[in-house]
Amino acid sequence: MRRWAFLLRPSWLALIVVVLAFAYLCFTVLAPWQLGKNTKTSRENAQIAQSLQADPVPVTSVLPKQDSAAPDAQWRLVTATGHYLSEGQVLARLRVVDGQPAFEVLVPFAVDDGPTVLVNRGYVRPIQASGVPEIAPVPDNEVTIVARLRDSEGLARGKEPLRQDGTQQVYSINIEQISQLTGIPLTGSYLQLIGDQPGGLGELALPHLDAGPFLSYGIQWISFGIIAPLGLGYFAYAEIRQRRREKAAKDAAAAAPDKPVSTEDKLADRYGRRH
């Protein structure tokens, strides 16, 4: 075991800790993070592709009650007849549409003989830096809309809702938060209007059906988690081999007999060599 004693030196201990911590993060954080994004993207792509081939269905068939949600039917086209509740209008700020900043306009919609759902009317561009532009009002009569089901978003960390230019604004389309702000109960999924609908604004396009690089990134992190300990083992083995060579050379030098000194060399050492 003495040959492995060098691993207990502070420099090697620090290296071992760093390598093992890196490998642990690869397998428990980094790889699952990328693979999870790949799973989410693939699921969303499948839902979008399926929605493009399906006819619209009544919203009450997927959101029959006020506490209903339809995560498995995201992007599905639905129809809804009812009226907008304009007093509950909220803006989602800091959105990006076609690479430019935008507000997304959100309004509750009371479905006839059904629940109240949140409707994303579409987007408007801010004036100047972040000022709210004039927004066309929603129809005040009963209308029928066609929209796509969407899942509620997670809360934006560290960003609280605010009121600006007389309008309530949020940083994410989180239905629970918007329901608390407006005081209007809302279903767990919301609706995103397609083009040319009553109350619609700038149409939000469907995401591109691209799985992205997440799967390859996840595999890379797994590979790094495997390679790092193997590399540590290789360097430790290389260190042992080098120490063996040095010890062998030292032992050979110590075991070699002294070379006999000739008379000429003795006289040269005594009287000095002639040049």
C-alpha cells in the first residue's frame, strides 16, 4: 500500500475531491437537466404535431370544471363561446416575439355553461423602452373564439407583479398568481388565440418543431462524468510508474560496483593532466 501513499498528499486529495464532485454533478445535475429539457421539448413537439392534424373541440370537453387543467392536451385547438371580463386584464411583460420585446395581453373569459379561463389575446409592442401602448378593448358582447390550450408557466423568481401605466403586469403567465391578482377563479390551463379572432391582437406563432441539442448535451455530460474519474486513475497510475522507474534507477546505481581507477588516472589526478 505504500505505493499509493502519495494519494494522501494535500495536492492529490484536492484533485480527487474536485474530480469526484465534478462527476457527481454530471450524473445528478447537469445530465438530468439537459435530458429533462430534451424530454420536455420532444413532448411539446409531439403535442404541436398532433394539434395540427386535429379539429377544434369545445373547451368544456377538456376543461369541464373550474379547477380543471389539461397538461396532456397542450396546443390542442379548442372553441369557446362566452364573454371577456375586461376588468381582469393583465399584461405579461418582458416577452420576446420575433426577437423583439413585447407585452402579451391576458384577459379572463367566462365560458357559457362552463368555467372561466384565461385568454392570451396576443402581443403588442411597447412604446419607447417599456411603456404600455394603447390596447384595443375586447368585445363587450358574446363571442366565439378558437384558441390553443397552454400550460401555466412557473413563477419568475425574485420578480413580483407591479402596476405601471395603470395596468397590472406580471413576469410570467402563472395562472394561480394572475387569479390572485384579479380575484377571478381561473382554470389550470389557459387559451392562446390563433389569428383573426374576436379580441385578438398580434398572433403568437407556434414554436419550431426542433428537438434542439439537449439530448447530445446530456450525453456529453454523462461522458464527462465517466471520463473524469478514468483520467484521475490514469494520472495516478502514471505517477506510480514514474516512481517505480526512479526507484529502479536509484537501486541500480546503488548496486553497481565501483569502477577501478587506473595508474594513469591516479597520476593525472595527482599531478594534473597535460593538455
